[in-house]
Amino acid sequence: MSDTERKYTDFGYELVRETLLPELLNEEEDEIMYWGGKLIARKHPLDSVDDIPSFFERAGWGSLSLIKDSKKQSTFELHLMEDEKRALFSRYLEAGFIAAQYEWLFGAAAETVIEKKRRKLRLHVHIDPTNDRRS
């Protein structure tokens, strides 16, 4: 099988995210994953907020949609898979990624807070408006 034919499975991904990482990181999992998401964003900066959902799809992080956007806060919705009744693992990696993309795109401090809803998660990005470059 060539590298172009290689397909990683959801099962393999879930083994790492649901089983291995929580065991290795213990009670610091959410904080470490958040900072890990920020690191990934710095290594993969995007050109616009509109590119974030497609990055999520490519990364296998799920279906993301922007549902609210204002100067101080944006809200994304992350839809869980059909067979997920709840988030199977920490989504702080994704939250950190979004926060760092906002910091990169708008030159302002940003923090993403997760709100758990039935069959979806809301990711609220709070932006410090004092240094925001948005017009």
C-alpha cells in the first residue's frame, strides 16, 4: 500500500484520543490538550475564520459551523457523530486550536470556552477587543 492509499481509521484515532491520552495526561488532560491545539494552530495558520471548518473536516475533528459572530465573541457548533450520544473524549484540543487561530487572524488575545449540548458542543470564542484588528 502506498502512502497516498493509506487511510487511518476512526477506531485508531479514538483509541489515542479516548484511551491513551486521558491515561497519560490524567487530570491535566484538558489544559495540555488546549495548549496542544494552540501549538497546532501556530504550525498551521489559516487565512480566515471561514477556513476553520474545513480544517476540522480534514483533521477528522468533526463537522464545525460558525453560528454567531460579533466583535467580542464568536460561537461555533461542533456536531457529534450519529453514534455519539456524548463527546467521547476531551475537545480541548479543538478549543485551543480555534483560540490560537483567532489570535493569529485578529492580533487579539482569545479564549475558547466549551459548552456541552445534547448531540453537539458549542465553542464560544471570547476576543479581547482592545487589540482586535477586525474592522
